[in-house]
Amino acid sequence: MNTKLNKIAVLTSGGDSPGMNAAIRAVVRNTTYQNLKCVGVYRGFQGLIENDFIDLDARSVKNIINRGGTFLKSARSKDFREAEGRQKAYQNLKNRDVDALVVIGGDGTFTGASIFSNEFDIPVIGIPGTIDNDINGTDFTIGYDTALNTVVEAIDKIRDTASSHDRLFLVEVMGRDAGDIALNSGVGAGAEEILIPEEDLGTNRLLESLRKSRTSGKTSSIVVVAEGDQIGKNITKLAGYIQDNLPEYEVKVTVLGHIQRGGSPSCYDRVLASRLGVAAVDALIDGKSNIMVGVSHKKIVHVPFEVAINGQKTIDNDLIRVADIVST
């Protein structure tokens, strides 16, 4: 064990995701197991600046593994983008005798953490927590599986109405830059078309696909649209375009929005969060810093922040092919 390591701080930053509490719990429980101390930071990097800390031990994190969101709260911090704000954050950590930091969040969180670690030579480990699953170097991020289940359940219910009234529903899901939620939930829910940022389907092909569905006997359809898809300026205008060109369809729009972030985490997310939380503390004990702990082929991996942030995570082209085949 690194003898200089005595106390670890943990925080959550950026958008919340189901399983963050399970990750916090694992970090705290492993620090206790390793005879280390742990403090939690409320409201992410802003809490670091404002000295908003709480001492945590194994009992502090009981009964939170099943809770969505993050009990440490989360916030986006403009102050942390400035050198003065980061200096205040560092001084607060030193005043608390904190030797290392674990941050749970997405690429924005990791960007801030990397700058902070390099500026003040403090060990920082990242845990990927975002429903978008858009972090390079890890197969899955915490919250992604739960979000998929939430979306599929919602689409299943929407399909009941679509079938009952012979309607075409456009269902917008989260994914500004990544189509993982749309692609996987679309396949899982049996969508007729899936629109994602990584693939430019084009309006002509979309209309042709919907025409074929109609002539094949389908009287209702589901189109899953990632919010970052560029086929239309927005989902409402896309619906109007389809209605104008395919008047035989009655087109409706559903935007699932932030319900995708909420809810009790799935078993998979609880286990993943627990593994990564333990791995983060283990990495600090081993002298690691400026890395993300992730999972690849079911194994824990260490990924430099630079790779996690700047690397390009590709969409599963095999699954796109599957979606094309099973939607016919």
C-alpha cells in the first residue's frame, strides 16, 4: 500500500445516472476495508470550491445501492473552469488532509479532473457514470443499462397506443452525440426505424422504409430517434415532414426526456458500479492517477483520461445490420 495515502475524497459531477450511489458506496466500503478514511463532496466540483464535505464510513452508505440519482448531489461548475476556482478546491482538499480524489461522471467531469490532477499533482481516478455510454475505453458506463430498460418499457407502452389507433410514433431518446441508447432500445423494442447521429439515414430512405412498412401490412410503426440525429432540425419538424409526405400515417411525437436518467438502477448497473468503485480505490493504492477505471470484455481496465475523453467510441455496425434485418 502507498503509505502516503490516508484519506480519499469522492464526488459525482455532471448529469446523474442510476448506479452512482452504488459506486459511491463501493468507494467508501473499500476505503474502510483498506483502513483508509473517506470524505464525500456535495455538488461535485462546485462543492470542492465551497468546502462542502461530509465524512463517510461504511454505515454512511447503507441502503443506497438501490437508489437512483446521487445522494452527494451533482452540479456543473463554471468556477472550476477558472484557475482561481481550482486553487480554492485544492486548498480545501489539503485543509481536510485529503490525499486523492475519485470522480464519478462523464467526459466533462474527466476533463476537469485531468486538468486539476496535472495542475496540483494530486492523484485522481475517474469512474464512468453516464447513461449515454459515450466514454471511450469502457464497454459500458454506469446507468446505461438502466436507461435502456426504462426506454424499452416506455416504447412497449407507446406501441400499445400506436397499434390501437394505427399511428406512427416518433420516440426521441437521449443521445446528443452517441446513438447507443437509440440503437439498442430500438432493436429491443422492435422499432421499424432507428435514427442515430452516427448514421445519416436521410429523409428519402426513411420515407421509403415507412412506405414499405405500410404496404407490407403494418398499420402502426415506431421510429426511435436519438436527440442528436440530424435528419431533421428537430423531432417535431421531422414529424411534420413525414405527415406531409405520407398523409396515410397519423404521426405522433413522444420525447422521453429525463425519465431516462431516473429510477432504481438495474442489477447490472449495481454490479458494474460496485466493481468500478472498488477498482478506483485499488488503483489509487497502486499509485495510479489521471486514469479512468472501466470494463472491457468483462475485465477491469485502466484508461488514461486523455484516451477516455478524446478517443472516438464507435457504434456497433453489426447491430445496425441486425436492426435493418429484423425491422423488415
